[in-house]
Amino acid sequence: MKIDLYNHQLPTASPDFSDRCAIANDSLMPSEPSSLDRSKTKTSNLVVRLLCGRDLTDLAEILADSFHCRTGIQGWFYPLLRLAIYEDLRNRLRSADGDRCCLVAIANSGDRVGEREYLAGTVEIALRRSISWGNSDRQYAYISNLAVHRACRRQGVAQQLLLSCERTALQWGFKDLYLHVLETNQQARQLYLKAGYQVQQVDSAWNAWLLQQPARLLLSKHL
């Protein structure tokens, strides 16, 4: 289905890596220290810009840490998952076009002179085409892969990334934004509702029901 930006028909594209849009649940994070651990100082001088090659390693780590568990059996595969994410990001950066952009938030702790800037969060915005109703001439702006460094959460980084997506969508000529979030991810749902997003529909799939996976909610915001 192709989305009608005027009648608000809803996109039903199937999920893939780039469909993930969530703020990771802190309960899924490992208790042991990792390369991502930093002091819980407040970020300052936050700048949102386009992804560049020097960001790939840190970005792959943040995405892997946000969307994959490091404990138990899954922890064994964590390095492979991180490498797969890195390669996916590198390939997409090489083949970048005008229908997609990856934004990164760069910050520093602001507590020491000369503090090295670091990647605080990321989000992607892309133009997609709906796959139902046979309307292939309509596009919609879609947000995915919103992830924030653990040490930078609850400091407004996600809100700034969402605002940057809104500005990008308006520059592209779109006045509606869409994203998916898992029904069980209460932290992310609160963030999006506070930012003005509303639930449009519940995506139910037989395989999700069979595997007892949480439903995905389609949210939208009119700009």
C-alpha cells in the first residue's frame, strides 16, 4: 500500500533491520562495564549532523548495545552482530542517496577542557513507498533505528534527534512522519507520545503471534 499523505492511509512495509525504532530498555543492558560506559555527566553542546565514515565504529556499538543482549547465549554472538551492523552501515553510507539519511548526535560531557567529543545517539529517516492497494506513486517519511548511548539517556538526546527528523521531513516536503515501536517498550512509547506521536494502528502478524512476540505499533505525527 502506498501511503496517501492527504487521506492518511497507513504504511505496511515488512520489518527489517532498518525498521527498528526503540529506546532500549535499561533492564536489557549488561551489568558489567563495557566500552560504552561513561560517567553519568550531563551532555552539553549537542550537535546533530549527518553520519560520516569516522562514526561507523561507535555507531555500530551503540546500535548493537541498544538492540541486542550481551548476556547468556546471545552474548556469544554479540561481536558478530556488531560486525554485521557495521558492514550494513558502511554499505549504506557508500550507496547513500537522497531518499535516506542517518543522523548522529555529537556531545561532550562539558566537565573538562579538551574533553573528546563522542557519539551520543543516532536516528535514521527515509522515504518509503507503501506496498498495499497498488499505489506506487506515493511516498511517506519514516523514522527508524533511534538509539541513544546509555550514559546519555534521559538528557534530551532522543528529543533532539526526533526534532531533527521533523526538520528533515519538512525540507523534503512531507508533513507527516511515521515510525514503529514495540507494544511492550513503554519507555519508547512515552517518549513518542510526549513528542506528539499518536497510535495509528497495531501491526499484527501470524508469525509474531505464533512466536509470542510483542505487537508493533504504528505511530504518526502531523507536522
